[in-house]
Amino acid sequence: MVHATCYGDPLTRAVPDGDWLCSRCGSDDVTAGYDCCLCPMKGGGPTKPTVDGRWAHVLCAVLVPEVFFRDAEGREGIDCSEVPKERWMGRCYVCGVVGGGCVIECSEPKCGLGFHVSCGVEEELCIEYREGRGRSGGVVAGFCHAHTQLWKKQQLTGKFKIVPRERDVVRKTKG
């Protein structure tokens, strides 16, 4: 089952008549590797093509801070070009894989533990995405096992550190 708002086009416009195929099943490219470029999980949730010819889970694309959709409403055109090299080369403390996708860091200051989005979901770590205001993009907060309880308490008070997801912020820091 696919949620229309999670998957994006064409489901956000209207439920298609007749048979509907996701991007992967509707792809004519029989040589494509449909595994997510952002995590080491084989299969899993729905994937969509990236602008550079790879594939990514929609959920991974939403939750890796520097990844964005060129068409945000339709969740089309996954663009990974702004992801820093450090994220690609990070070690996931859950699965132990280095360089097998992108890791997001625990949002607790000075923690530094990184994990793949799919590993975090599998381990039921607290990962939250909130829509930003206007053109500000969205914000992601994710926590390791040790800081999950702290996250839950801070969520109740509205006090938790979030990672900027705005493209302009990333570009401004590049110089």
C-alpha cells in the first residue's frame, strides 16, 4: 500500500483509473538497479528515480536533510547533489556499514552517532520531519537509541534541535 501524499505524483492529483504502476514497476529500463542510493536496504518502501539516474526510497529522500525534490508537491526529481561527502562516507552505528548510502546524525548536540534512515526506521528510532514555512523547506530531527527518550520529552515541550533542510542554507555555507 502506498500513501498518496507520501508517494506524490500522480497520486496527489487524483487516483488513476484502471491499473496504476509505481515508478519502479512502470520503468522500461530492465538493466536499472532499483536499490536505494541513500541506504543499504534492498527492496523496502517505494523508490523513485533520482535526477542523476539512480533510485532512492521516497522516505530516505524526505529524511536526508540535503536531499530535495525538484517538484516538492509531486515528490518528483529526487536531487542528491547537495549531500556533503561526509554523509556518503559516514558509518551507520546500527548496521556498521561505512559508505553504503547517507547517514543522518543524532540531533542531540555533541552525540555524533550517524545512522541510515532505513536503519533508524527498522530500529524504531525517533525521526521526524516537519514542513517548513513558505520557501524554507522542511526540518528533520533524528535521534539515536540513547537520546530517543530525551527526544520524546523535548517534543512535548517543543524544545529539540532540528537540522536545516533549506537548499539556500546549504548553498550559502559553500562560500
